[in-house]
Amino acid sequence: AQTVTQSQPEMSVQEAETVTLSCTYDTSESDYYLFWYKQPPSRQMILVIRQEAYKQQNATENRFSVNFQKAAKSFSLKISDSQLGDAAMYFCAYRSEGSNYQLIWGAGTKLIIKP
Amino acid sequence: EAGVAQSPRYKIIEKRQSVAFWCNPISGHATLYWYQQILGQGPKLLIQFQNNGVVDDSQLPKDRFSAERLKGVDSTLKIQPAKLEDSAVYLCASSSGNQPQHFGDGTRLSIL
């Protein structure tokens, strides 16, 4: 069975600096998707970025980018120029191809932004 | 487009009482998910619907939880009777095909 591990329960970063959140996963599949979701306090879970495993190029969305290392089964999220609004829980999630599209979730990393 | 709508946002009940949550997915999204999220943890899938059929309810505690999606659009999740350990945020999400899931604001349930 697939598993997702986020080894950092909490991270903090100074505003305007860069922070990297770690995520590793375990799978025997070759085709899958990986996601980072953001959940601000008492607010909606929103998709930050996604990566298809067959794509070698790392996904980017404005200040958010990933470092996808398929062989190492690693999927880290880099947030550049951190802003106060980035403070949230960040969840890494895995989805098999043809798994009824169900997500397997990590435990989350709480990101604190210091002004 | 309108997002996933959930109500109520907050609910406080005493143990052994019953409670119901409502979810209206994004228009056209055939797949609907209910999750339970305990504080400090990732979401746990309770049940997945494809249109009005159940795809997976293997983690739904069927002795007390029930869910339906009668017309393949909105859905209700019910707990009867509630236990203290049911205190959590209940998230509804929807998706279309292999596109990512979109989430509602959730319902925060507190059991006294």
C-alpha cells in the first residue's frame, strides 16, 4: 500500500525568505500524481501545485515550485518570497492512476511565517 | 464557478445526539467525497460517491454514520448517535474525471 510521509510537523520562516517543505512517499507504481494542498486556519483546503509522475520537469506556480525526485520518491515544496498569507497547514498527497482518484495524505506540516 | 458549499460551518451537540451535514458540489462534478479531519491530522476518507452510487465506504463506521446522494448532486452525512471521538472537521470535496479535488469550507463538529 502507498504511504506518504511528512517528517516536519512544523516549520518557520522569516517573511520574504525561502522555505522548503519535505514529503516522501512509498509506491511500487510508475504512474501517479502528487499534490500539495494548503489549509489556512479554519479555512478551505486549496490546491497549491500538482505533479504528474511521467513528467520530468518540476511543476511551478508563481512563488511555489516542487523538487520531484522520482527515484528517491521525494516531492518537496519550495515557497519563495514567503508572505504572511502563506501561513497554513500544508499537506502532501499521492494519487494512483486508476485508484478511483482517491488521495493518500501525509500528516501535514504547519508553516509559520515570522514578520 | 461556484465552489463546494457546505453547511453548517459549526455544530455543537451532546454525545448520543444526532447531527447531519450537507454538501453541494461544484456543478457538473460527478465524484463527491466526505472526509473526517481530526485536529492535527490529514483528512481521512469516509465515503466516495460517483454520481449517486457509492464507490468506497470501507472506512465509514456504518453503525453510526450514514451518507446519501440521492439525485447525484448534493449529499448529506449523518451521525447517530454521536460519540466524543467524532469531534472533528468534516470536509466535503468534489471532482470531475481525473481533475484535482476541490474542497468546501468544512463543518467543525464539537461533541460535549
